[in-house]
Amino acid sequence: LPSGTEAALGGNAHRRWRKGQPLLPWHSSSQMVAVLRRPTRERDAVTDAAVEEPPKPEAAAEDSFATAKHSICTALGVVMAVHFYSAYVQNTALIGADGLVPCAAYVKERVKTGSFWTWPCVWWWIEPTDANLDAVALTGLANALLLTVGAHYSHLVAICWLCHSSIVNAAEASSFYSYGWETQLLETAFLTIFLCSPTDRRAPPTRIVLWLFRWLAFRISVGAGLIKVRGGSCWERKTCLWYHFETQPIPSPLSFFFHFLPKAILSRGVDIDLIVQLYASWLVLVPLRNVRRVAGYAQIAFMLNIAASGNFSVLNHLTILPSLACLDDKAWPRCLRRAPTKKRRNLGRRMTDVVLLLVIAYLSRPVVANLVSKNQVMNTSFDPFKLVNTYGAFGSVGEGRYEPVVALSDDGTTWREVDLPCKPTDVRRRPCFSAPYHHRLDWNIWFIGFKPHRQMLEGRERWLYAFLAQLLRDGDAPARRLVDASSRDVRGRIARVHMYRYRMAAPLAQILGTAPAERVWWTRAFEEVLIPPVVLRADGNLAYFEAPRPPPGNRFVERI
């Protein structure tokens, strides 16, 4: 072929010429004649299109975080949807008008002073009735579901934030919402408001907001690591994991695998825990792409491992979210990547991000001071909106599992125990998988297991008396919705609470190797009487009941 002809006709022209095939990739001579009859400009355009190579898919840009933004918003929608659903199911029984710790009186006192800016919630405009508690939960649930299906708009996240803030603030009079992930959820949702756009669901995330997510990931991890080395000597002795899987609030079936691992492996697990939280957490702040990716992978893998070992409500799922901001689009598998957008944020949005950065920097001062303090406190907020908080979990680990077991009786002799959905009571019942759903009563009653048990009962968990009173009532009291379905028909006119020491019966493989009807998951031994037999007075109060035989006339010994 003459010089330049190969390039003009395409890379395969020489090969087609030797085989006697047409030089141009037309299927018939009629097509060639039709093209040659066209004007020159049209003929050149058709020829160029014919020899043009098919476009290659554009690789994800290393400076694009479209996939991280999409994943954070979607995952946050899932977490908040589960959280709002659990609030809808449980709130009226926990803090409703006939709940264990009604919130109405507390809310009325709070709204007499201050304003929305000192106590952000919807109770400034509506009363916390049962219907309104349900309405707030359902509103949050509806908007969270929209986030889940891809409606990544700022105003939807803001509504979810306000709904959750309203529930958390209303429940301040009780301990049912006094968990670190409540404020962590508020802080994560607040940052997600600025991760999204109010008008464009595909708007790219800004670098400032991504760095604020990494700052959150760093504080969560390093705060948890510091509280461990400062809070419990078992972390120094590297023995905490010898007991943790057995004594955690709600073990899962996989906890029975982890608990029976060799102690040498569990001690190395303590080393890995402290390395990831105290040292690898700093890498999320390093402005080097590969280092940042490794840090994000490490934090995510660590949280997935913890999630597999027990039921920690939304804690692990929520902690993964800010670590996703470390992963640019090329760090994701191709099947999960989102197409990056070339749109740029306008000047107004950039100024908003600068203001946001300054606000977070100002609110971070007491948080940083708390981290470096020897008297570090965890799960604490320093501003009414709970925008920048301290975090931490399991600063100390108990070496024994002590469970309060509630039982009802008609005669004071024959007792039937009341099971909660996931708490160990019946030693033959299989542990549950419940996360990210939060069984709040199961979690709260776990704290009574800390010694001295009566001190915990008379302080943080005094709601247990109201729980017994509702179980002794005729009809369907709201508290019965919180117990396991198998125990909702358990009735009696006398109630008691005994403490038992529970131990895991055998490794998971050994338990699963037995017939289902013969499986025993736990062993237990009586520890002490926490609440002796009580009955319900006509005025709704509890009173101690004489045993072993009820005296004539149901005489009360002492009023509680």
C-alpha cells in the first residue's frame, strides 16, 4: 500500500488488502456507492465514523469519590431506617404515656426555658404524645427509606437528623437512649447533609466534607483505643477477649466460636485491636492516596470482624460509614463504582464548606482536650446539637456474665420465667442475630449485671420496677410488647428477679453437632436475689409479698 494509506483506512487495511477484502469496512459495494454519491463533507464524516475505533470505557478518576458518597448516603439510609423502625416499635412502651419511663413531664419542663437552639427537637411545636412519638419515628423512617433507594438530597437527611434528635432528647429522662451511637448517628447525619446537595442527587462531594468524615473516623477509633488502655487493666494484661465474647450485651451464635479460641490467639486479638485503633487510625488523616486507602480498608475490616462476633446495634455499621470517605473510586471493585460527574460546586457551596470547617474546628476543641486528658470520658457531647462528640466502648470488660431473670407466679411456688427477645434466659434457646436492630430493654437490663447489682438497679435501671408492675397488670400492658413472643402470655400475680451467673456451655461446632432438641447453649448458677417476690397494689405500686405462703388477706410487708 502507498505510504499513509494504512493509517487513513484503519489499522487493519493491509491485512484486508492481502486477503482480497474491501479496504473500507463496508458490507457491500452498494453501501460504498451510496456513500460516494454523497457530498464530500458527509462522505468524510461517514468514512471517519467507519474507521473510528469503539470508545473504551472511561476509568474511574483517582480524585473522584462518587462511589464513596453514594455508599455513605445509601448505608446511612439503611441504618436510620432500621433505627427509626425500632423506635416506632418500642418507643410508646419505653417512654410513652404508659411507658416504663414516660417522657411527657420531662419534655414539658424543658420547653419552659431555652429554645430550639439549646434543645433541638420538634417538641417546641407539638406535644410528646404517643401518636406524635410514632409520627416522628414514621417520618424519619419514610425519609430514610428515600435515602436508601437513591434520593440523596440534603433536606431528606436534615429531616432524619431532626427526627432522631427529637427522640433522643425526649428520652433524656431515661437511660434507653444513652448510648454512644445515638450521638454518633446525629454527627454522621449532620455531615451527610453537606455531603449531599438539596437539588442534585449526583452532585460530587467536596474535599472539605470528605476530610471531615475522616476526622470523625479518626476520633471514633482513637477514642475507643485510648479509653481501653486507660480504663481497664485487662487490656494491659491482654486478657479482655478471654471474657468479652461471653459477657458482651447480646452474644450471637458466632460468639460461641470466638470465645473458645485458644487464649494465645485471643491475646493477639487484643494486640490487633489496639494497633488498629491507636495507630492505624492516624493513617486516615495522611494525605497520601495509597496510605489513606489502606487505613480505610483496615478500619472497615476491623468493624466487620467485630460485627460478626456479636450484636452491637448500629455501632459497627455506623462506624464503617466515615471510613468509606478514605476510598476514591479506583479503590472500589468495578462492579460497585459509580460514574463520576464533571459538575463542580458553585462559589456559594464552597463558602458553605469553609464555614462548616470552621464550625467543626471550633467545636472540636473540647473533644481534643478530652482525648489527651488522663480523665477521658466517652460518649459525651459538648454542644446542644451534638455535632462533635467523644466516643468509646468497652473501656472495661467484666469477667463474668450475671443476668437478672424475671419470673411470675400465681402461688409463690411455681414460677415461669419471662424471656426477652435476645437476652440469655432459657439456656436451650439459640442466641439471636439482631444487629443493626436495637432491642433496648435487652441492652439496658444487661447493665444490672455489673456489680454491685442493686446499685445499678436503684440508679440507672430503676425502670425495672415499672416493668414488673406492668407484667402484673391485667390485660395487655405496653411492656408486654418488649418481651419475647414466647413469653407474652406468661401471667401471674407475684413477680421476682433473681441474679444468675451464665457461662457458655460449649464451642459452636460442638453445639451444632448435637440434635436440635438436645442443644444447650448456656449453663447457669444462682447468684443472689435481686428483687424478692412482689405483688401489685390497687394503687399501682409494688409491695413485697410474704413467702412461702401468702398470708390471709394478701397482707403487704413493705411498700416499694
